Amino acid sequence: MIKAIFLDFDGTTYSHNLGGIPNSTYKALKKVKEKGILTFLCTGRAYSELEWFDLSKLDIDGIIVSNGQLAFDKNHNIIYSRPIEGILKEKLVEIFKQKKHPMHISTADDIYMSFVNDVVVVVQNAISSKIPDIKEYQGGEFYMASIYIDSNSRTDDLDELAKYGEITFWHKDACDVVPKGISKSTGIDLVCQKYNIDVKDTLAVGDGENDIAMLKHCGIGVAMGNSTQAVKEISDYITDDIDNDGLFKAFKYYKLI
């Protein structure tokens, strides 16, 4: 019996083609809520990035952000917090300060951008997002780093970071970095502990590389029709595209609505 649903944001809940959340998604979420099923966003985005979107009508129980590093309940209280520490933090700060690549680091309530080039502009436009303000990092806790690297000019920096962190690409020219062993599934486990839910009683829906861990980890993993091939191959079910009521159809297929 499904007791909680975890939804990716970009391409799963939010349609960049429509410039918003499909009406059928609102309808589906309302129906599962009426059944007492908890719903959570589970995204690679920083918490402050979500302020760029109108989510006022999105009635959910919480949000996992920064690929599992930080989570909030529906009242915006922190459920858990896992800031980056140690060697990985040192190496990310070095890349940021030396401006080796465009990069932003995400705190609990802000984003620090090192510098901007054409790659950043293209990537941010692709995800319907503004470009974060350029700010100098002055120290303190942060939860994730996003690096903009042209796929034709990748350097050894990623190989070095991969020794200490998990690197997932969410665009061909942009990736996220979190500590080794951390993924969206880590965040899901911590949320399930808080709400006393067995992970086998969960369903996850996603479309990108950073969703693979949670789709394999949850009781049921659903790939959107607009997912990458790698996501489709590991999923229990492939639904329709986001712009063709994919989320609603997935819930209907599993008799949640």
C-alpha cells in the first residue's frame, strides 16, 4: 500500500514547455491527498530556487532539495540538514574562488554564483530559471554545488571531485555535486523515518539521471515518458509525457486515484 509519493520537479511536476504545473497534476495530487497519501517534491534544485516558480497552489507535505542534502516540511521547517564538509568542501570552495568553471553553491536560503558565461545562460534558459546573482562566498554551510561545464571541454576537475563526491548531470553542460554516497534516496529514507513510513510503501516519479537512485530505491519507480533512456530502463513503469498528463496517468495505473 502506497503511503508516500516522491516527485522530481523539473520535467516531472513542472513543465518547461507549459511554463507551469499541468492542471492534471494538480488534480492527481489533490486526489491522492484525499486518500491520506503524503506527497513530497524531491529535487536537485536548491530551496531558494523554488521561489522562482509559482507553487502557491501546490499542496504537498514537504520538499527534499539539493539531491537529498536538505529537507523542509510543509510549514518550511527544516526536517533534516546534511551540509557538505571536509575535503569535498575544500575542493569545491577552491574551484569556486579560482573561477575554474562557472559554479554556484547552495546554502539553506541562498545561492552564490562564481561567474557567468554563455554556457550558464543556455542552461538556465533550458530550465526556465534566472541566472543566480554573482556573489563571493564568505564561508559557512552549504549543501550542494552545481558546475557548468561544456561537454566538449571537460577537465580533470570532475575526476578529482568524483573521488569525494557524487556527480550527476542534469543537463549535458551542467552537473550537481554532493557528498559520496548521498542521493535523493538518502533524503527519502530520512523523511520516511520522520513520518514512520516503510520505504517499500513509497512511489517515486522522475525523468533525469539524478532520479535513478530514488526510482530504484522506492517501492515503485515510475519514469515519465519524457525521461532519458537510462531512467526508463531501470523503472517499474513508464508513463506518458508530462505534457500529456503523465503523472495523472501513472497514479491511475497504480490505482491511487
